[in-house]
Amino acid sequence: MVMLGREELGFEENRSLIEKKMETLENDPGFVDSGVYLRLGLIVEEGKRLNNNKPPPPPLVLSRLASSLERSVLLHPQDSSSSSAVTVFDGRSPPDITISQYLDRIFNYSRCSPSCFVIAFIYIHQFLDLTPAHLTPLNVHRLLLTCVMLAAKVFDDRYYNNAYYARVGGVSTRELNRLEMKLLFALDFKLHVDPHTFHSYCCHLENQNTEGFQIECPIKEACRANKDTWRKTTPESVCSQTTAR
């Protein structure tokens, strides 16, 4: 058997090319750091999956999403004077439940993956970008419920039906069916979210400060560079009847 030396293998000539390919990906603009997913609670480290059979704490993404939505709502506290701004998602009065409580309720009862809340955030942004609507106390709950349900249907392997989500969200099944269709047509049935867009929104949510001031831009402007890529009460009392038909 003849053993080839480094020269015969082209080792020296190809070393620089190999080293270049083996460089760290951190400087690659296409690199996605999974650390943000861990911090938001979208994925769980293997050693933390079981903790004396105790349920895991709510993922950080819930509080960050609530913070972002609440700040956006503050920009339009009762923006229903313009008929063009009224949507099928608008109720007659604000529900007697905070956005944070509503998110916790959806998460606890729907058992959807935490990533669905990031997808829902993207759908909300796209809906606002494609319509004249703004987030207000009258529409944020219904829009959130519909977007989370749709995200679970698209990205989760298992999900509950509309009747179950309607009971969780405090609306009728008939109304939720109508909200789902309105959202689908508003988004032109374009529900795919590419990894880069997903990561961008995760970074936006991670940078949301929950202590009382806004670090980044409102949801209407959030991640606009990516727009081309694309406690328990009676459940029925959570949301009031809608105004737009």
C-alpha cells in the first residue's frame, strides 16, 4: 500500500479553504442564534424537562408579548372614531381581562407550543400592515386569540378545534369561525413564516422591557424590514359581543 503525503493530497493548498469553511458562523448574517429561543422559553434544555413533576413556569415569551401588545394598545386607547379603523375583531367594550391574563389563559388551556405566540405576533403585525386597523382595547383580545389558534393549526402537530378555542377565549364558535376567515383573507392565506423572520421577531420580543418603557418601535413598525419575507371567569364572559359585522 502506498501512503500519500500531504503534498499529494493537496493538503497545504486546500488548508486555507478548509479553514475558511470552518470559521465560526457567528459573523454570518444568515446565522440564527438559538440562545434567544432558550431565553424566551421556546425550547427547554434537556436537563430541565423534568422537575419533580412540577409544571414548568410560563415561558418568558408570554410576558414579553403582553408587554409589546400593551404598549401598542396605549398608542390607540379608544381608536374607534374612524369607521375605517373598525374591524370584525372590535368588541362593543373592552373585555374585563388584561392582555397578560388572556395570554396565560390561552397558553394554559390550549397547550399550544410557545412558538405559536411568536407566530401569532407575526400574524398580528402582518394584519396591521395590510389593513387600516390599529391595536385597541376593543380588538386586541380577539385578534390575539384568532392568531394563536391559526398558528397552532399551521405549526403544531396537535391542536384543539375552533369550538374549544372559542370557549377558552370567551366567544362563540360561530364568531370565532368568522374571525378566522376574516384573518385568512386579510393575510391572503400566506401563513408561512421563514426562519429569519421568526428569529427577527424573537429578538424583538426579547428586547421588550417589561418595567415600563419601550425599547423598540411599536408593533405597527416592528421588523418592517422583513415585511417582504415573509383568571378563570365564565369563559363566555371574557369577551363582549363584536360591533363590526
